[in-house]
Amino acid sequence: MLQPNLQQQCKGENVLRYRRADVAGGLIEQCPFPKVEPSRIKECAEILDVYYQKLISNLDQIQTLEKLRDKLSPKLLSGDVRVDSPK
């Protein structure tokens, strides 16, 4: 979590007053960035990796379902395939 004074520095007009030229001209070295321990970065990366892997899995499932839909829809509409309703 950002420190209160850092939160104020990162809001509104303070952020907008930095132009690309200011950042390229070395002003970025004066920006107060929080120091993060490498162990904390690794911990966050491990947590995010779980979500990233789930995202990839979901995208694979979406592709599989889209292919199945594209194959079955014409057959259902033409009557080649019927789906019985549960009793």
C-alpha cells in the first residue's frame, strides 16, 4: 500500500504536470517510488501466476466450446441432430 504522502503525490494535477519530456529528461529519477523487496516481488509473481494459468486454461476452453458450437449449430438448425429434453 502506498504511503499517505506518496498517495497525494500520485494524484491528479501532480501526475498530470509530468510530461514525457520531463520523464525523458531525467525527472523520473526524482519521483518517489516505493522500495519493494525482491522476495515480495517473487511472492506477488507466484500469486499472479496462478491467475494467469487459469486465464490460459479458460481461453483454451472457450476455443474448444466455440469450435463445438460452430460444428453443432448448423446440424441443429437443419434437423440433422436432435436434442431430447429431459423427462
